Amino acid sequence: MRGRLSSVQQVMIIAGLTGAFLGNYILAHTAGRSTEVLWLGYAAWRWMFWMQIIPASVFLLTLLSSRKARDIWWLGAAMTKPRES
């Protein structure tokens, strides 16, 4: 189980980085350069930064909606206590 979770975590990290790179490329390509104004008078690099709020919010909502993740979140301190024999 632990190995499976570790593998899933690694895949999600790479998928997130790839998605961020592709999104940033599209925004920079649309503006011409990352320092050029894209929308609403803001430079493309600012939009690149703000667009990462979307996947971060999805991750947070998924973390909070999962029953097991919520148990681990709230019971984390209790789970790390050493057992008494």
C-alpha cells in the first residue's frame, strides 16, 4: 500500500509539473513573451502564477473531501504516538 501511494504521488507531481509547463507555454505564446501584457493589463507571468490557483484548489478540495485523508489530517498526531506495550 505504501509503495502504491508513493508511486501515485510521484506520477501526480510529474503530471502537475507538465501541466504547469504546458499552461505557461500557452500563456507566454499567446502574449508573445512572458513579460508582455496578456489580459486586463497584467503581464503573462502574473497570469502564469495566478493560474496555478486552480489545480491547488482542486487538490485541497480533494484532500478535504476524502474520508481517509481527513482522518489522517485530524488524527496525524495520534497516529505518530508510540504504542505502549
